[in-house]
Amino acid sequence: MQTPNTFSSKAWLLDGPVHSLPGILHLEDGTLSYLILEQGTFSETRLKELLETHGTNSSESDSIFPIQLFSVTLDTINRFHIPWYYFGAGGKLSFAKHQLRFSFVKPQNTVEPTYYSESFMEWRGGKGQEEVNILEGKASGKRWKALLAKP
């Protein structure tokens, strides 16, 4: 069975015990990227530090989302794994000198960002959408594991 070379899902970049950054994890033609959709629970300072760490040029006046945090080829990914305590709905990604944690289920202290999805041709997310879809998150985790895990 051949796997399609394109996949994307909602993903929250996790930082410490309570901070998260909503975005889209996207794989296309052997390149993995993360698109930040909103500031989430990050402070301006922490967001700027994160962008600088990943070499993303941003100034305080550039607070226009979406912002691409990284774009790497699959052969530069050192490891992607799903620890047991993520229950299949999150994972740890390492490439170059970066180690990032993602959740594919919306953390309780956030709301989904509002953005226009070209793929679905509709507005997605936004305030008032308090439902957490655990099955969708676990399905995304399973798919990412199949696409990113090294043999």
C-alpha cells in the first residue's frame, strides 16, 4: 500500500507545562513544516525567542499570522516518537539541534484559532469551539507516526 506524500493536521506546539502555540503540521513532497496560526498562550517575548531560535526573521511589527516556524526535509529529521503518556495524540520531534513537543488534541487552556482552510473551503476553529476531539488527535498521531518514524 502506497502512502500519499501530503498530509497535514492541527498541532499545538507545547512549551513547558502550560504554554501552547496553535498551528498546522504539514508534510508535502518530503518536506515537513509547521505554520503558527496564532500566538496561543505564548508571551510576545517567548514567541520572539522561539522564532529567533529557529532562524525565523520577525520583528515586533511583524506580528502577522500565519508564520512558518520551520521547514525541513524528512532526511534531516533525527527522530519522531510518541511517548506512552501522550496516549497516541501527541509526539516529540527532533531535527538539527531542535527538540519540539506537539499535541494533536487541543490543550484545555486554549481555543482553536480562526483561519480559512483552502482545503476545506470554509472557516475553521475560533472562540466558542470548546469541544475536544480526542479521536481526531489520536488518528493524526497514528498517521504522523507512520509518516515520520524511522525504521
